[in-house]
Amino acid sequence: MIQNIEYYTMCHENVDELIHFVINENHLHHREIVTVEQINSTRQLLCTEEKQYVNSQIFVAMSDSIICGSIRIFQKTVTQILPIEKIFNINVEDLVGAGTPIYHIGRFAVSKGADKRGFHIFKTLIALALQVAQQGQGGIVFAECDVKLLRTIRLLGIEAESIGAPILYLGSETVPIKLPWAGYQVFLEKNKNVLNRKLQILKKDVQI
């Protein structure tokens, strides 16, 4: 289990490093057999997609200057198309009331074997992201996640509603989910202690 964890907000210029970490962890967790060409193609596709979300906030957990966890959240603008809309052909605006803030969480990953007891990295990253959504009163969060991760999210006391059938995506069975504003307030209240931290800023010139 990794010790001495520090949490950072990652500058948007570090998106390439974020995607590299997420893809590598996906392959390690799911043991998917892929070629170097497939990995490079996926990385390029996701980097291009992620760089469109210039309004995102990225949080990473680091130990000894190495990323061991990540999550990203942003509030949807009128012109943005969420990954969940493209992958599952879901119009999220049809699922919320008029004027309701819409958020998307993605690029969630924790290094294999890093957080076996207590899920501290897991809970901290989720709490940091959901705190952003909480600031938009009534904000509804959408995400696409591994079915195993969905079970863990629910065990943490977060209400997560499946809004579509699962598909195979990035090496795992992935399901689209919706988190209503009321459904994550109890979780944030229980974990408010992990939010009382001063986040450092991970800049482009930091070696990772």
C-alpha cells in the first residue's frame, strides 16, 4: 500500500500525462491484451477529447512524484458534448430539469494495489470532484464507469442510478450513471474531513 500521499490540482497542460496514467491503469486492472498501436491510438483519441474540456478541474494523488490516482470533473456548457453522450448515445439534458447544472466525472483511476484498506485515495478523489459539483446547487453528475466501480460507489453511500445498458469500453464492462445532487450530500458530509486540505498545484514543469 502506497504511503505519503499528496493531492494536487493538475494544470490542463498536463492532460497527456493524465491520459497516459489512466490508460496504463486500465490495462493493469483489466489485463486486456492490446498492441502498442492500439494503445497509442487510444491515447491520441482520449488526449484530443480531453483537451476540449478546458473548463475541467483535474485532481491527482501522488507519492514520491508519481501519480497514483486521478479524477476529472467539469460543468457542461451548451456547446460541449459529454463522453457519455457519444459513447452511449444519451442526451443528458433530457434527464434533468431546465436550468439544472450538469457535471461530468471521468478519468478516474487508482494505481493497482495502492489503496487496499479504507479506500482513502478513492474516497478523497471522489469527494474532491463531488465538492465541485455541490457548488452548483442542484447539480447532477453524469459518468461512465466500470460495473465493479459502480458497486463500490454505492457501498460508499453515494446514490448512483444506472441509465443505460453496459458496453465494453477501455477493456471493461462500462455502464452510464447519474448521481442526483441529493444522492451525494450524505457522502460529502461524512467525508468533509478529507476536503479540509490545501491542494498543491501540479504544474507543467513538475517531473512526473
